[in-house]
Amino acid sequence: MIENALKLQATHKTQSVLSRIHNKWKVFVVVLMITAGMWQLAQGLYVHVKAELAQVLLERAWMKTRNGEQHVAPWPWADTWPIARLQVPRLGVEMIVLAGDSGRVLAFGPGYNFASVLPGETGNSFISGHRDTHFRFLKYLQNGDVIHIETQQGKLKKYAVESAIIMDANNASVLSDEINARLSLITCYPFDAINPGGSQRYIVSAVEI
């Protein structure tokens, strides 16, 4: 009898200890999940605030550029500057085009390729952007849509979308034009891909009207 009572008591103690450990683990997991959620929320807010602040600084740099200043860095450590303002009235799109198309530049806006002519000039101007941010609107462009380019000199150029093609990144090419002013807007494809980059490019071609 006594032996059975001792065994029963020991069993109850063991179950009690295990129950406390289990409860502690449940609390730990809940706290961990809440902490992870708060971290993700903070990260999202940080990215959003950073993007909003960048746009304010880009607009200021653009206004200085329009007033005649050259190579106006939007922030002290920036290795880029505003080249033009791009607008698509039908889609409500408006953004600053930056000099260069490196990854650092494209994080803040579409970038102009130095190997091409400046937007608004005769020839073909190449502008690239990320498919999941600034150039996501390319998937909604239709033939005939009008794209506005405001140059550094304050001139407004209008372009009509002619075509949109998908090409392999290694063989991607754009139409050269020595008579007309053209835009080639380039982004990665497909638009809903999870991984960055990829082997395909989506190229929208527009000609001045």
C-alpha cells in the first residue's frame, strides 16, 4: 500500500513537472511568435518610411535640377542624381528617373542607362526598373498609352507605347533609332516571380508623338 502510494505520488510529481515545462514552452513559443511578428512589422514600417523619405529627397533634388543645378545628389552619400520625371497619366504613375542602373540606384527608382541617349533626345533611351516596385506598372501598359517625360530643361516630351516583348536576358536587344526619340522601359520577367532577377526581360517600346 505504502509503496503504491509513493509510486502514485511520484507519478503525480512527474506529471506536474512535465506540465509546468510544457506550459513554459507554450509561453516561450507564443512570446517568440509575437517577437517575430513585431520584428517583421518594424521592418516593414522601416522600409516604408525609408521609401517615403527617399521620395521627398528625390523631389527636392529634382526641383534643384530643374532650377539649373547639375548632378544634384538626393542625399550626401548618393552616387546618382535625377535625370528626368516619368509619368503615365492613365495609370496615375509619376516617378523620378535616376542616373545609372546599378542595383543601388534601382532600389530608389528607375535608372537611366548611360550607354543610351538621355530621355527626350533623338535616339533610344534605356530605362530600367524593378518588376515588383517602380516598374510593376509596365504589365498594365497598353499599345497607344501615352508616357510623359519631363527633361532637366523643363521640356515635356510625349511618347506612345508601340509594343511590349519578352526576351531572353542574354539576347535582349532594343531597337536603335537615329531619327525618332524613343523610350525602352526594361524590367525582369515574369512579374510574379518569387526570386529576383531571372533569365527573361520585359521590354516596352514607345516612340515620341
